[in-house]
Amino acid sequence: MSLALDQAAAAAARGEFPVGCVIVQDGQVVAQGARTGTVYGRTMVSEVDHAEIRALKNMEICRQAVMPGKCSLFCTMEPCLMCYGAILLSGIGTIVYGFEDPMGGGTCCDLTSLTPLYRDSRVRVVGGICRQKSLDLFYAFFNKKENQYWKDSLLESYIRKQKRLQDKKLNKSCF
């Protein structure tokens, strides 16, 4: 997960929304990606250049033999519905994410109500890993005035609320 956080921090340093993704097989990184297309001032925001999609595309061109079922995908934010669908189709065995996405998270989708292509997927989902570090990246992003991506959205308000709750817990633990 620390490598996904590094990808997210690199995206943030470029002014992008801080989502990073790493795909690992047998303890080896086979692909990685970071969010692009969210920098303020672009003529159009890209809603397909998500970290997970970029990592999946990089996995396709990986030089080593990749067996998706043996891979784990680590991401700083819960995959959206688009990314979740692509991950399911790729055959990735495990999804690990840091921070939940109350606005666009797709991993709570009821697969049993979908067609066999998705319903029969056998992916394991683990959330909340390095949640605090992911939250800190998102909070820092929304505190930069030049960042307009998802400004004044449900996601921004949720992140701010979670940060306030975290700070309150930390203050109480100091007494």
C-alpha cells in the first residue's frame, strides 16, 4: 500500500487528484498508475484516466507473465464503478483500498443482481488499509485553492468531516 501512496503523492505533486494504484503478483509490482486529467485549467477533465485503469493498462504491457487471479490491486481510494468493473473483467483476485468513496465507490455493488460476467467474479475486497494516510492526501488536495476537481462535492465534505473526526480523536487521546 505504501507504493500506492507514493503514486498518489506523485499525482498530488503534479496537481492531480491524489489516487495511486499498484498491482502486485507474488510480492512483485507488475504495474502501477496514478490519476491524471484533473489539473485545474484543463479544457476538460478526464473521467477515464483513473489510477486503476492506468495500472490495468500497464499490466497489459508488463514483460513478465501475469496471472491476474494471483494479483492484488492496492489503491488509495475505493475504486469507482467504472474501475471496479474493469478490475472484475481483468480477473484480479484481491482489491485493497485505503479510503472509502461515499460519492462514487463501486465495491459495494451487489454483484448477484448482475449478469454472469460480473456476478461470477471471485474478487476479495479489503478496505481501510492505510486509510489515515490516504485521508491526509485527499484533505491536503482539497485545501489547495487552485484544485477545483470535485470542489464543493459530497466527497470533499465527507473528507473534511472525516478529518475533523480524526483530529477530535487525536485531541482526546492527548489528555
